[in-house]
Amino acid sequence: MQLYYYLFLAIAVLIVVLFVRYLILKKKNVSVRLFASALKTENRGDFEEAVITYQTALDEVKKIRFHSALEHKIVNKLKVLNTVIAYTHNARFSRP
């Protein structure tokens, strides 16, 4: 009969863990909103501001640790943007 108590306790702990995980994952909306904002900024052509917003979104994703796909997208976007910014700066200072 004690087995039923342990089973009930395990189910209760599982429900609590799932509820806490839901609350934590609910916070990912901040990082998703920052990602969307950075994407809009990038599409406008303001690359330096987009890099800052992407880095902020990456910090938020790293705090959560549950959204690895978004983290990889942001890291790839940062690599591309840093390359574009470097190319733009080099093109400005080159002689015609």
C-alpha cells in the first residue's frame, strides 16, 4: 500500500516540475520579441543596432537554456551581420 503513496508523490512532483518549466518557458517570449525586433532593424539596414539587439536576445536565450534552436539562429545571424559590417567598413575605406 505504500507503493501507491510513492506513486502519488511522484505524480505530484512531476506536475510541479512541469508547471515550473511552463513558467520558465513562458519567459522565452522576451527573447523571441527581441529576435523579431532585431530582424526588423536588420531589414531596415541598421546593422549595428541589429547586432546589439541580437546580442541582448542571445543573453536572454542563454538565461533560459531551453531554446537552443533560437540560440543557433541568433549566433548565425550575428556571424553574418559582423561579416557584413566588416565588409561595409572595408568598402568605405578602399580607394576607387
